[in-house]
Amino acid sequence: IYFLCFPFDRDLMVGFVGGDFAWEMSAAGEAAGIDFVVDRLCGIFGGDTRKHVGRAMMTNWGGERFVRGAYAAARPGRSLARAALMQPVADKIFFAGEHLAGSLVQTCGGARLSGEAVARQVVAQLAAK
């Protein structure tokens, strides 16, 4: 488990799992997944950690049919190649998504903003014809 602690100075901790273990956790369900993660945190920070856990939830990205648990990851030194995907192909094929979201790469917010920007680009191009 990879833990992201206190992002944006918020009282929040996010845990990430991947691979076969993520599929197993998904199959076990949200309650089992949360119990596992809280148990792991207790192992790291001590047994009284459980009483400090407020709300908890599990997101099953693997269950999303268009996502299937994936997000973009560039090979080291190759992230600038994403710029090529930002250019329309023959002014007919446009790409958008979290992989083209600049500083918001790998986020849902970045995917949305990228999609909105490309939609505006397509509308402007169609209006010019």
C-alpha cells in the first residue's frame, strides 16, 4: 500500500493498492478493504490509531468499465511526449483525458478539465467552418 498523507494540508490520508492485490481487495468489498487498511495503519502507528479514523471509503476503479483501474504513467524522461497527443490529427481526431492534464495529470479533475478544453476546441473549429 502506498499512502498519500495530508494532501493539500487536509486532514486526509489516501491509500493506493495495485496489481493482483487490488483485484482481491475489490472482490472482498469495501468493508473488508477498509478494515485491512486500518489494520495496516494500526501496525504502523500503533493500536490506538483506529479511534482516530473518521470517515473511510474505498473506490473501486477496477469496477469502472471505461477505467478498469488504470491511469497514465509515462516512462522516465518521456512525459514530454504527451504534448504530441495534444495536437489534433488531421483536424478530425482529438485526444483528451487525465494523461493530457498538465499539472493535474493522473487525476479525475485533470481528466474533466482536459475534456472540457478539447470540447471547446472542437466547438470553435466547427463554428469556424
